[in-house]
Amino acid sequence: MLLLSGCAVGPDYHPQSGASLGVPQQYSVAADEQPRADLTHWWTSFNDPLLTQLVGSAEATNLDVAQALTRLRQARESLVQSRASLLPSLSASGTVSRNQNLRGGTSTYTLPDGTVTSITTGNSTSFSIGADASYQADLFGGNLRSVQAARASLAASGYNYADVLITVQGEIARNYILARLYQAQLTNARNALSIQDDNLQIAQWRVQAGLVSSLDQEQARQQRAQTAATIPSLENSYNQAVSRLGVLTGQAPGALKTEMEKKEPIPQGPSDIAVGIPADTLRQRPDVRAAERDLAAATAQIGVAKAQLFPQFNIGGSIDSSANALSSLTNIITGRLFATIAQTIFDGGRQRAQVRSNEAAAQGAFYNYKQTVLSALEDVENGITALDTAEQRERDYTTALNAANNAAILSRSQYRAGLTDFTTLNQAESALLSAANSLSQARADRANALIQLYGALGGGWQSDTAPTTPLDQTTTNGKR
């Protein structure tokens, strides 16, 4: 039996090759393939102290992350339970019973043959102790495969925890960028409103002087009202972004309004990122590593199901002793030893169907693994393209804003001098506000593209060790 217990039915898990997963040697878009820098704390590259504080606090404060940590703890305890099946179980019991005659004394009885006898009644106490032991010999490795599956599931839960953490970090950063974008657009609208107030005043003076018709005045009023109408909407969007930041950091919606009140520019971050090669991404992405561990767990579950097709062998024993006094408990000890073997003869094909079901589950886990790999590479390429596009748009809108500002200054001067009509000034002012908002949006898009790329590359966690619970002492392989 000891020799057989080293065997385990079912397939052994082997890591998949890059070719079987469809991993290319390099990305299909232009990318810096230099070795990547440490992305563990990518948010510090934006050089924004408040952003660094908020994103850095996600691990300790966010409630989604806390929930993922509890799932990781559950997986750790499931592994402990699975390991317990490899060991024998032992139980012990003890009883004390006391019989007491409340009346006591001597009772006289007449037997059927006429004989008179006396019986003295009183109190008595008895003691008993016992122990039972049982062990299921893992002849065909079903319990061993179960432990392998639990160990892989624990590692997958750790990587899922890291994936949730990365997602939350990105969401905090994106909402922070949104809040700064709305602040910038509010500033643009208020600056434009101030200028439009001056334009309306000038138009009123020119109408009063008889230099122009009231059409100029009405156009000026219309332009000012339209600009003023955008401010409440922007304020609402800003408040929503700040409230979301509060909830994402485990606080009340309004907790960060004071800290965010001071206007700050939209963080820009570094000009480029070395993304490495596709294989680097797969090692860094926790969702990819979680999918790989899910495949390992599903493969082990095939062995668990197959072991049920073979005989189950159990051995056990018990010892018992009873006496009327504690000092006499060891006088007589009885014991028994037993062994049982059980084999399913007929179950309507249930167990074999379970094997086939687990095999199908493993095949599905492989497809999910491959899909996760390809989606990860897609995320990186989309992030690279989004960053390049945002940088180009930022350059173009910078030029557009400069031209629109010059045109607005010239139109304003000419209108005040009576050299042009208000329609031309109105168009120039509208173009200036649009260009300013577009440049702010482009800068926010570039910052969000950086955040997207950092997330796609798997930044935000220590990828060289599997995440564990604070009380867990597992190693990078999930073994104690």
C-alpha cells in the first residue's frame, strides 16, 4: 500500500508553450522593447503627491481589494482542509455516569418460592474512556490531486487579488485625472465668461452710441449665456469624480473635497515607456498567471475524479476501557483493528461522467488561459496606440490653441476699433474656448493612456512573489 500510495491517476500538469498560446515574438505596433523599469509603483512617475497618496492607499483602504483578500484567505483554508485528508484522524471520548437512589436504605423482597431476601440500595459511579483512529489510504492519489488543485487555486486567488488591486489603482488614477480635467475646463469656461462679459459691455456701448444695431448686443448675450450654461454641468461632473475617489479609497463621498479643492494641472507622466516583449507582459500580468493556475487546478481535478473509479481502502482502530473507579480504568482495556475496502459496482455511469466533465472543464480552462493571454497582448498594443495618438493630438491642439488665441486677440482689438463685426469676434471666441477644452481633453487622454498602458503591462504589484494573506507563510509556489 505504501508503494501504491506514491502513484496518482490522472494527467500531470505541464506549463503550456508560447506557441500553443499564440504568443508572438514581438508586438505588431511600434514599441520600445528595451527591458522595462520597475512598474510596482507606476503612479509615482506622474510626480503628483496627492495622486501618489490616493493610488498608494488602495491596498489598505479599498473595499473591493478587501473582499479579494477575504477570498484569498478562504482559498488558503481550503488548502489546509485538503492537506488534512492525507493524514489520519483521531478522536477521543470519555464519560462519567452516576446512579443515585434518592430514597436509599434496605428493601425486602419475597421471591416466588417464598424466600425472603433483602437488597441494599445506594449510589454508584462508573467511568469509561475510548479513542478511535481512522485513515483512508490514498492508493490512487485522489487526495494528493485534491491538494494539488487546492494549492493551484490558492495561487490563482492570490493573482486574482493582485488583478483586483491593479484594476482599483487604475480606476483611482482615472477618476483623479477626470477631476483635474473638469477643473481645467471650468477654468477655461470662467476665463471665457469673463472675456464675454467685457464683449457684452462693449456691444452695449456701441449700440448706445448708434455705431451698431442691437444684433451685436443680442449675439453677445447669447454667447455669454451658452458659456455660463456649461459651468453647472462641469461642476456636477467634477463633484461626481471627487465623490467616486472618496468611495474608491474606502471613505465617504465627500471626504476628499477639501484636498481636491486646490486646482492642480493634469498630471502628465513620462514621455515614453519601455514595454519589453510579449513574454514579459505574460509574466507580469496577474490575470494571465491566475488563468494558468486555474488550468493547473482543473487538470488536477481530473485525477480526483479518476481516483473515485478505483477501490477505496480504509484502516482504523479503537481502544476502550471502563470501570467503577478511576484507579481501575487501566485494569481492562479492549481494542479492535479493522480494514475495509469498497468499490463502486454500479452507479449509472455517474463517476465516469464526472471524469469526462472534469476533462471538459480542463479544456475550457485552457481556452480561457489562451484567451486571457491574447487579451493581455491586445491591451498592451491598444495602450501603445492610445498613447501615441494622444501625444499627437496634444501637439496638434497646442498649435490650435496658440492660433485660436492669436485670432481671438486680433478679433477683439478689431471689434473694439470698429474694424470687424461681432459675428467674427463671436466665432473667434468660440474657437478659442473649444481649442482650450480640446487641449485639456488631449492632456487627460494622454494621462489616461499612460494609466491604461501601465495596467496592461501588469504594473502595480510585486510580480516576483505570489500574493498571500498576512497570516499565510506560503512561498512563491504556494507551498508552506
